[in-house]
Amino acid sequence: MTNSILASPALILIIAGLLLPLLPATLRSLALLAAPLVALLMVWQVPDGTVVTVSYLGFELAPMKGDKLSRLFATVFAVMAFAGGLFALNQKRTSELAAAFVYAGGAIGVAFAGDLITVFVFWELMAIASTLVLWSAGPSARSAGLRYAAIHFLGGVILMAGIAGEVAVSGSVAFVPLDISTTPRKLILLGFLINAAATPLSAWLPDAYPEASWSGMVFLSAFTTKTAVYVLIRGFPGTEILIWIGLAMVFYGIIYAILENDMRRILAYSIVNQVGFMVTGVGIGTQMAINGAASHAFAHIIYKALLLMAAGSVLFMTGKRNCTDLGGLFRTMPLTTICGIIGALAISSFPLTSGFVSKSMVTQGAADQHMATVWFLLEAASAGVFLHAGIKFPWFVFFQKDSGLRPSDPPWNMRAAMILCSAICIGLGVMPQPLYDMLPYPVAYVPYTTSHVMLQLQLLLFSGLAFFLMLGLLKRTMTITLDVDWLWRTPGAALMRALDGAAGSVASASAVLSRSVVTVIQTRLRRHHGPDGVFGRAWPTGTMAFWTTIMLGAYLVLSYI
Amino acid sequence: MANGGDHWLVRETTIRILWRGSIAVLALLVLVDFFVDHHPQFGIDGTPGFGAWFGFLSCVAMVLVAKAIGVVLKRPDTYYDE
């Protein structure tokens, strides 16, 4: 058993992360690249069924339990740790890399968790580690990191309450498909949905992620939301409300991204949009739709990382993040431009990219169930993805106008990471079979039919036409768009300040009051018991004798009455 | 930049060629769709050119909705800076 625990791919990454700051620079680079590869090899060694059991507080925990779904997610988490490590090889802040590896290890831990308590432990580890990734960006990320941590710890508390209730009701900690018939299970679902950035609890993501460093956001985009998709697939497949939550996320992401100016916040909104497709697939819940959600999570992690690497390279080379400051970079950043366009095509599900072979299984799942509304909305959203991310991101960053900036492509390791991710995006699109073989259910789906390719090409290219015809309306302005986080950033903060002020005046008033009461008591005590007080002063013996005589006399008189 | 030394991709002539080429591709795409064997799920999605008009109109609708929401919710990007 000890050997099995040591053979946990999650622990390898966590330990590697903790050791990183202690290693000299050259060994650190080696560990950054080697640890994820070792973890990847170990992921593939995990057999089906429970590998490790531990007794804790009378519960039989299964900290490591494997099946195809677990291995699929753990695989892409390990691949992402490698690609992210390669991209961040020249990141000077070792604390960010250390936190990122613990974070990745936490994600793999959740993927192999066979019980809810193990899920919770790794869940919280991820919350802590991801906050540290954010904070590593420096003082500018401090308040966004605090807000991020507050939301995730709130989500953790809700999840813990749900798990405790589930144990009380059913007596089981097993992580199996749950219906939402009981309150504790609803709390568990809510805890999961907060991490999935489900609308209207999605504001934390576009608030926090763009404040991370140029490499930090690459890590952040990969793990939290996709771990949430994994636990939703595992715990709540076929829960109908997820269809509508997913669709709300899809359109929220598009609308907000259309209005956004910060290039990485555009991509943050599009994470919510893409996770929406996955959540919808989980809600549909058929084998086709679950395969779609799982494979789309796999494809998404890689192409979103690629997009954020392109954006991170621009930020690293220019220090600028707003579309209004950027443009025309294709001249001197050709490789970043091409890789960014490949990522943009993949997120748009362009034929021959990874997004095409994965997302179409979700829409096919809706069609198979004759869900017309869902299907038409998903197709409209597919066109919208091209609009808000597929064209908007590369157009405003690399083309648009000439910003006068002439940065070169980034250092070799950042270029290599982008080329690796681009190769995976196209490789999966051209040869989907290896991905299909890893999916939880057998795949009976052929993505490349003439009618499907034609439909998708028309949706996307005419979306492109709409983009360029409405370019005037889409012109970027130096604005942000208010989101739900306004509630706690403006009136919430004002309320806290007011309460703080009220508490302050109550405190000072009570201080004055208590001081005066104490003073009165003190003066009185002093008057009677002080050195000159009637009870405190030394009385002469004569007075004493006098009063004793009076007392005895009175006693004598009283005894005769 | 109007000087001749700028990148060929941003010259007026190139942009004109790109627009013409793109429109030709779009037209061709719709044309070819008349000869494709469709597998409609809901009827209308099997009609030629469905993806074209549906994709286009969806995008126009989403941009207009976004602009409308923007009127209410957009703020200067210094809004949260104390």
C-alpha cells in the first residue's frame, strides 16, 4: 500500500512543486520538465478500480481510484503541467511555478479521488495553490487574489457542508453519480458549480485570472474549471438544470467578451463560454454528450492554454494588455501570430482542429435527444465563439491597426510550448481516434461528414462576415463591463465600510460611557474608602470607645422593651 | 501607415483582393451546399445555406444584444480604481 501511495501522480507533482524553490536554477528547469512527464507515465499505470484504501474517522477512503474518465482528465492535466512548465521556464518568480505544480497535482488528485473527502482535500489544496499562483504576479494582483480566495473558500465551505450532510443522510462518502433529491447534494452541486464558473457565479474568473502573470494565467485556465467539469461528469450526469446553466454560461461568455478590451479578459470570458458547452453536455447526460463534454474539456485545455500563451507572449514582450494599445504585431511576431490563429481556429471548432472533433459530440447529443431549442442555441453559440474569440482575439492583437509596437517573438521555450500545443490542436483534429479511444464510453461518432463540415464552415465563415461588416460596432473602447462582482466590490464594500464605521462609533461611544461610569465609581470608592474616606481613615480609640458605649447602651435599652 | 514600405498584407490592394476572395469563398460555400446530401435533425437545418444565414443572423443578434447591455453596464476601465 505504501508503494501505491508513493506511486500517486498527484503526489509527484505536489512534492516537485514543494521542492522547486529549494533547487538550484538548472535542476529547477530539469524538474519543471521531468516531473510532469513522470506523472504522465504514472497516470497511465493506474489500473481500473480502487488502488489505495485508507481508514479515516471510521470512513473507508479511496484516495486513488482509476477508470477511463479519471485517466483522461489526469492525462491532460499532466500534459498541461508539462506545456505550462516549458512555457514558464524563464519565469523568474519560483513561487509561482511551485504553486502551479502543487495546483496541477491537486487537479490530478481530484481526478483519481474515489470518495468525497479526498475530493474535498484536493479541492481546497487547489484553491490555496491557485491563489498563490495569482499572488505571485505581485502587488497588482493582491486584491483580485483576495476576492478570488474568498469566493473559492466560500465554495469550499458549501461543498464541505454538502459532504457532511451527505454522510449524515446516506452514511456513505463514495463519489458516485448523485441525484439532487436532498439538500446536501444540492450543496455539493453548488460547490462544484462555483468552481465551474457557472453563471451568475462566474464573475470571479474574469475578475481574477487576467491579473495573473504572463505565465500564471496559462496554468490557471487549465485546472480549476476543468476539474469542476470532471466532478460534474462524475457526480451529476444527466441533471437537467445543468443544460440551462451551461447555455447561460455560453451566451454570458460571448456577450461579455464582445464588450471587453483586455485581451486576456476576452479569453477569460471565453473560458466560461467553453465550459458552458461542457456543462450543457453533462446536463444532456447521454453517452454521446458525456463523451463530448469530456473530450471537449481535453481539447479545450490545450487550445485555451495555446491562446493564453500567445496572449502571455504579447504581454511578456510588450507589457501591454489592452486591445486599444495593441495591433499590427504580426509583422514582428509571426510565430506567435500563427500559433494564436491556430488556437483561435481550434476554439472555434474549425474543421481539422481539435475543437471540431470534440464539441460536435455535445451538439450531436442534443440532436439525438430531439432537444431542438438546445441544439439551435448551441449552433448559434458556435457561430458566436468565432465572433468573440476566433476572430476578435487575433484581429485586435495581431492585426487591426499599426500600434507602432515592434516586439520580436518570445524566447525559445515559450515558442516551443506554443508549437507543442499547436501540434496537439491540429493533431487531434486530423487524427481524433487516439482521443476517442480514451473517452469514458465507446465512440460511435464520425465527425467528418460532408454535411457536418459544410454546416460548420458556413456558420463560422458567415460569422466572420458579420464580424467585419460590424467592425464599427465592435471597435474597442477603454471600458470594463459590470458583472455580478460589482455587488461585493461596490455596495458590498460600502456596506462593510459603513458597518465598520458604525461599529467604530458604537465602540467609541461605549468607551466614553464606560470610562465615565468607571470614573464615577472610582470617585465614590475613593471618597468612602480612600485614605481620607469615612471607611478608609484610621479612627481614634476614643471615638471607638464612644461608639461602643452608645451600642451597648442601646442594647441595654432595647432589652427592656 | 500609407508609405510603400509597409507590410504587403496591409496595403490597400491586398485588402481589396482579400475582400473579393473572401466573398467568392462565401458564395461558393452556399452554392456547393445545394449539392450536399444533408442529414437534417430538425428539418430546417437540412435546407441549403442554413448555416450561412443562421450563423450570420445569430452573430448580428449577439452583437446588438451585447451593445444594448453595454449601454447599461459599461464603465470606464478605471471604475474600480480607488
